[in-house]
Amino acid sequence: MATTSQSLVSQFKNQLLEDGDFLHAVAEVFLREVMEEEVQSHVGAARHERSSSRQGSRNGYKPRKLKTRVGELELSVPQVRGMEPYHPSVFARYQRSERALLAACAEMYFMGVSTRKVASVLEKMGGFELSAGTVSRVAAELDEQLKTFRERRLDDRTWPYLLVDATYLKVRRHGRVQSTAMLVAVGIDQHGRREVLSWSPGDSESEETWSQIFRDLKARGLNGVELLVSDAHEGIRAAARRYLHGACWQRCRVHFMRNAMAKMGGSKDKAQVARELKELFVLSEKDLCRRAAEEMATRWESRCPALSQQLRAGFEDCLTVHDLPNRLRRRLHSTNMIERVMREIKRRTDAVSIFPNEASCDRLIGAHLMERQEKWLCESKRYLDLDGREQIKSQH
């Protein structure tokens, strides 16, 4: 492993010295290494290796170009003989989000957005030549993949932990630009593996919008939810009470702290309050946390009554994960995991700025979430260590 890492570093340095385009060089080297690992697994043996598991043999390389946001990559795809052809997964996986961006930009053009604006977006993507036929074909292919992913069954296992969150995007509707909520749900199964379960655009985070999400998940076989992690939006909580019977609720600590800090306004005491809030969550016992929170509420009651009220009204909901082992608390006390996904979505959608319609928005978000899902499925370690979970449940 160390030799491989040193080899990669050496290649990065050589490429950088040759052309100075570091990101372009890194992408080419990385994808080349990925294909070499894949073709070795496909053949069943390393190059020149004698092995009973060998299915075929290597047969040189075939040049292929891949357009990305760092420019056009020149890649050499390994070829094989005496067996099924090798098809690099990196092309389909890497290009799915690219195709969604391509379709979104093309739709902007065909709906009358200025060519200058579209050209600017395309430049950020690395440059594409578009036609109406190409766009329609790309969109139809992608939509079919997204439909299969979105409607897959979930009843082949249980999903003890469910995390939900939303982000807001600008979408053109009926000639007006409107803020649209994109609701996302991520589940963690009984083996500790995480998966994107659902995404859906909506006018807002209302109870009915979240109810639609939960109804769909239940209809597809979602079962065994023990803990829901989210912010304190009433729409989520009301929908959960209707459709996630028996599930406990963990209020996201990060959202709670943000809400508490907002009560301070422009006060010079904000840094001190932030430190005190963090210290509350370091305590391991529920009763210690409660006492410390009440003491903090009392200290700040005269200077910031709104902060004290927030602590007394909402702090208890942040302690649900204290019934779980420390190794699980770290991952389930907040929606940080799903928020990282949301930040990546925002980074991708910034290139589009305003979506021409809801379908275009849905297509791009779905493509990114499928890409994220594939990365999670390839993780060697489980997201949560759930060994002994049944014993833990019986103790509570």
C-alpha cells in the first residue's frame, strides 16, 4: 500500500511539473488507478500472474476521452480477451452527475434563458456542445435510472435509524422564480450501512410534504425505525407522529446550538455562550446534562431570557441518543452526515443558479444522490458498529 501511495505521489509531481494543471492531472492518474484495480478483479489475476481464478487475459489499451468539470481527460481503458469485455464503472459513475448538469443547462437554453448565461454555466462544467436531441436522450436515460433507484424496495432489511433534512433551491414555476424545498431521507440498516432512501421536491417543509415522504417510504417497505434524527421543524415531527409509530426523536444538536446562538443577536457574549453549549454535550450522563442546562438557563435568564427559554423548552430532545453507547452517539446526535451531502448538492447546483423547472432540479439532485450512494456502498467499514444492538435495546 505504501509503495502504491508513493507511486501516486510521484506521478502527481511529474504531471504537475510537466503541465501545471494539477486537478486535471490528479483526475487522470486517479481514474487510471481505479481502472487498473477493476480490470485486475475482472480478469481474476494481476498482470502476468499465474492463478486458478484467472478468467481471461489482458489485451492492451484503448484510448477514450472523458469530459469533466476539470476539462477533457485522456484515458487508456484496459482491454481483455478470452472473456466478457471489461466496462469501466468510473465512466458511468463519474458522468451521471455530469449528464444531469448537461440536461439542466440545456433545458435553460431551450426555455429561453440567455445564451450568455448558459455559456457561463457550461464553462464551469468543462465545456459541452449541446443539441435538442442529445439533451432529450440524456434526460430520458437518466430519468429511467433515477426512477428505478427511487422506487426500489426497502423491505429486505430493517432500518433502525432514519435521518432527514432539506435544502432550498431556486426553481422557475409559471414564469416566476420560487424557492423550492428538496427533502432528503437517509437510512442506516441493521448492519450499520447507510443508504439514500428518498428525495423529493416540495413547496415547503410542511407536515403534508413530509407525510408524503414517509408514506412513500412505508409503502416501499421501510420498517423497524427506532430513531428519527432531524431539526425541530414541526412539519417533520407531525408527519413522524403519523407514520413512524414507536420511533423516538433526536433533535439535531447542531441545529439546536444554531437556534440558541440566534437568540443572542449581536451580543458580545456569543463566544462564551457557544463554549458553554458545547460543554453541555460533553457530559456523558443524562442527569448531569439536565442539571448543567438548568444552571446555564438560570445564569443567562436576566441577560438573555430567550436563550434560557430555548434551553428549558428544547434541550431534553437533544438527549435521546444518551440511551445509546458512545460509539453510536457520535454519529446520531446530529444530522451532520446528511448535511455534508446537502453541502455537496449546493455546490453542484450553484453552477445552475436557477433551475428551469422542477424536473430538471429533481434530475440533478437525484443523480448526485445516486453517485453518493455508490460511494457509500463501496465503503469497507460500516458507518455504525451495531454489534450487540439487540442486547443494548433490551437494557433500555
